[in-house]
Amino acid sequence: MRLCNNLFHSLLLAGATLTLSVVALCVPTLGAQQAPVAPAKSGAAQHPAEAPNLTVDSDPVRSPDAEPSTSAGPLHKESGGYVLYTDVEEVVLNATVLDGNRLVPDLKADNFQITEDGVKQTIISFQHTDLPVSIALVVDNSGSMSRKRPAVNKSTLDLIQASNPQDEAFVVNFSDEAFIDQEFTSDVNKLRDGLGHIESRGGTALYDAVVASADKLAEDAKRPKQVLILITDGEDNASTLNLEQTIRRVQALSGPTIYAIGLLFGDEMSHAEVRHARRALEMLSTETGGIAYFPKSIEQVDQIAAEVARDIRNQYTLGYRSTKPMNEPGFRRVLVTAEAKGNGKLTVRTRTGYFPVVRSAKKDVPEQRK
């Protein structure tokens, strides 16, 4: 299938109300809970970049807030940041807990505390199981990636093999256009074939590929927990969307957690280009609850892929029903903390809040690749 610009010019938001989800995606000025990650070997980003101006929408695509009666609802400014509204009855949070850089795997529900606007909430559901995930594997296929793709493909397949056998994934290869080279499958051999469709050429339409892939996850994924793994070695230079619009689209879809791997080493890019590309990947990741990694060499990608797989498989899922009436407006700030004997100061990485309003969504399915 081709995930081309036509998708973006035909994106419509309509359809059934979602009442069992939580996505409150805030820019870093709202204080997103972000776990510190050691940069020594993995090169993971530690600090969110400056918030984008999400009120500016100059692209030709219909914005999520273009039609209030059928849209996901507008972004509103709160305390210097921008947040998305979403309809919620039970608030569900996926959370990663770390003691330093070590994942903490053995906590119980009573180890956690959730507050909403400073008021303690009662946890009504708790899981720490390896939930199956729907995964978008979105890999740069531009000319500069040609020498890196064999190692990248191997690491990506290693990640899939280290994941839950019930996970499903699809493969998107992108350059100046994006193509689905393998539909949703749990078959590693089929995913290997999809990743093997290497025709390194052209520019890097990274933002368009991310939005189209997030749209496909929202449309076709069988698993409620969704992840987008983005691997690239450069900055976007061919998309119809910009960074701010891309973040906005993913937020409007209650979209996936994005794990980005930026292969920004070498001398192909100037220092300014590296800074710009790094900022974009950090924003895409931190705005969606994920992490951006910046390895120093291609040999480190395999280690990073293993870290991503561990992170996905070791999250806690917490649910609560707000003490506030659903019809009470305003941003609801959520803070999750954890304490346990035998551990140091625990860090919880999760999303930070929500607005309780009706959200609807329906997207066009991309055309078959010819």
C-alpha cells in the first residue's frame, strides 16, 4: 500500500465515540513525567526540546479541530502548554517504573499512588503482564541509509523476536514517499521480507510517514496498546507536514507511543542539521510518551532495540475513575508515583493528564501499493 500525500488530503475525522481511553499529550512545559535515561551506551535523549507552536496550522490538510462536531477537539493553552481533549470514563495509563536506569518489575497496585489535580484517586484496575502490542516499524529508506539498512533490519527483527509472540506489526519503508511493504502480521519471516524491500533513494518525508503510519494503527490495529518504532539517519526534507502538525495529528488520533532511533553519527550532516534532526525526534518521542535514542555507531542499534523491547514488555497498566464529574470542564493533571521497600527513589514515566470531552475518529484506508 502507498502511504502517500493523498492520504493526508483525504483525512476525515468522524465516527464512534471512544469512552475507554486516555490520551493527554502535553508539551514539555506542562511537566511531562520523563524518566532519566543514561546516555553512555544507548545515547537516549534525556531532556525534552522546546515546545512547538501547536496553534499554527498552515498545512492544506483538514485539521483535527476543523469541524468541532466531528473532530477530536481543539488544543487549548493551559499553563503555558498545549493539550488535547479526549473523552474518558476510566482513565488508563501505561507506566514504566525505574530505579535509576533499572526497570522495576515486581510492584503491586498498592505501591502506586495516582493523583488528579492533587486529589488522590482509587486504582480500580491494575495489570503488569506482557500485553500484546500493535507495532508500526517505520524505517528510513532514503539514499543515505543504504549502507545502514542491513544492520538496522537485523536489529528490528531482533526486537520483534524479543517481543510478545502475539504482537502484530507492519512495515513502512519511506523516502520521499512511504509504502507499506508488509501488512499487519506476527510472522517474522514476512516482516523480514517487508524490511528487505530496500530501494534507497530520494529525500526523507519523515513526518508524512509518521502520520500515515499512526493513522493506519488507529484504523487497523487489533491491540489497544500501540507503538511506533521510527528509525532514521536524517532530518525531514520532503514532507507536506511540519513537526508541529505531525505531533498534532498523532495526538488527535490518540496515537501510538513513539520510540525513535536517530542514526545521526558520521559526517553526512552538518552540526546544525544534526541538532534539528535530534530535536525533531526528541519531540516526536517525548510528546507521545516514548524515548529518543541516538547511538554513536551502527553497532549500538541492536542494544537499543533490545532496550525498547524490554521497555514495551515491562510496563504497568493502571486504571482509575476520576473523582470529578465527567461533565466538569478543564485540564486534569495526572501524577503517578511509586514507592517500594528495597528500592531507591522510583521514577515513573507516563503521560500527564487529559480533558474529558467527546472524541470521534474515522480515517481513510491507504490505497493498495501497485
